[in-house]
Amino acid sequence: MKTYKNLYKKIYDKKNLVSAWKKARKGKTQKNYVIEFEKDLRRNLLKLHYELQEEAYAPLPLKTFVLRDPKTRKISKADFRDRIVHHAINNILEPIFEKSFIYNNCAGRKNKGTLFALKRFENFRRKITHNFSSFGYCLKCDIEHYFQNINHVILFKIIKRKIKDENLLNLLELIFKCNNSSEGLPLGNLTSQFFANVYLGELDYFIKHKLNVKYYLRYVDDFVLLHNSKNQLKIWKKEIEIFLKEKLELKLHPEKSRIIPLSIGIEFVGFRNFYFHQLLKQRSIRIMRNKINFYKKGEISSKKIKEIFQGWKAYASWADSHFLINEFNKEIH
């Protein structure tokens, strides 16, 4: 395995920090904290540069809030300058770890995402069922309380296999400690999304190269295995449970991890996927409905709601949602 040293200076490189700032501000240029930071942009970026260079950088405590939609989740928000550091880290580490990710890891990767996962899932279903002419099954799994149960010691062991730069490892430790716990990564942080993907890369390798599962697909902590034998999926499920417990100190959600006939429809990446059509999950519809309600109350501008709707429309168009799209379109025009 190739290892990497002397990465830390690339993190605080001025060009990298400028690139990170541009990414951190994207879509947030009107936020007060961005405007305030950019009042003296050069000075603030240079201050960040020298703090990192002198190993004097200290992230501010995370701000947390509770989101209910419909389940309750604690979301953590880093200070804007810390988000710049997160992007600076990702700029350097993502290309390194990207090489080790399997093709069917769809979470937070360039040219991947929900629609890529949906297309791959459709392709797998057709192959398993010979274009829906025979029976097939899906082992659909969800990891229980995934982000809050990521073990820092195990995560660092995984990272250290590739990264041999002590200064960079110390910086990562500082960021992880913002959660005030030896376990878990805060929901909402860019680095959390990336390292959560690195953590489950171990599971991807086990399933693809140890169990030799041909039709396997993962999106964050939701993953599916397809096969025409229900008994084979039962065997794999048991092997996965053992691996998660012994190697990653995780476990499958007891209610959300089960074997389902493909013919009755599988919920994956926001859609209920049947043989010949897809339906949007109610959560996706509810989120768009709430945005429209905010617009009607004057809390979202006309320009903003149209941008949100166009993004949602591109996603929803993959389902049988023609009438719903038209209904929402009329409400915002």
C-alpha cells in the first residue's frame, strides 16, 4: 500500500486555502458570517495560513441544533473559518483515498451520488431477474446510529495506513475532538462525511473482495446486496454482522436490515423502486412542500425557491412524479 508523507504543508498552502475558501462560501455568499469574514479576506486567510503553519490553529466549538424531519437529528455547524480548513483537508486527502474506494461506493463522490446509485441499482435488478422475468431478492441494510458510533481509535488506524504525516494527524485529531467524545463524527461537517466514507471503505472491501458479492451498492450507511438466492443473502448478512461488530464496532439496524423480494419494491436513495416504476419517498415530497410554504410566507425569495425547485425537479423526475412536479411548479410561478 502506498503511503503519504509531507502533506501538512499542502494543507496550509496559500493556493489551497483560497480554493478551500471558494468552496466553503459556495451558495452562502449572502450569509452574515461570510460577509464578515470577507471584509478583510486577505488578512483572515493569511491568519489561518500562519496559524496552521505554526501549529497554533485551534477550531472553535461546534454550534449544534436539532432537526426534526420527521426523525430527530442533532446537526453540528462549524465556524466559517473552520469550514475553510475542512475543505483544505479534503482537497488534499480526497484524491488519496478516492483511489481505494470501490466503484459502487456512491456517497459524496464526484460524478456519483443518488442518481448514479439509482441507475446502478436498476442495472443490478435487471441482471438478477433477467429483465424482470424471474425472481430475485435484496438484502437491504442500514447501520444503527452510524455517525455517532464511529470509533476514533479504529478510524485513526485506518487513516494511518496511508497517512504518515504526524502534523496532519494531529490536525485531524483536533477536529475530531470538537465533538467532545472519543466516539462519533458530528452530522453536518464536511470532514465527517468524508471520513465516514473512509471508515465504511473497510466494509466495502470485505463485501466485495472477501465475500465476493457481485451486486453490492452503498450510499453512506445504507447498502444493498442483490442475489437470486434468499439463503445466500442470509449467510452474507450474518457474515456482515460479525465483521461490523469485530472490526468496526458497529451493528446493523434490527428493523431496517432485512431481506426483501425485489418484486414488492425496495426503498433506496429516496425512491421506492418497483420493477417498472419508481415512487418518491414521502420525506422528499415533504421537504419540497415545506420550502414552498416558506416561500409563501415570504421567508424564501422567488429566485431562491425557483433554484431549489429546479434541483428538486431534476431529482424527482426519475420517479413517476409528473403531476406532482406540475402542481409544485404552479405554486411558485
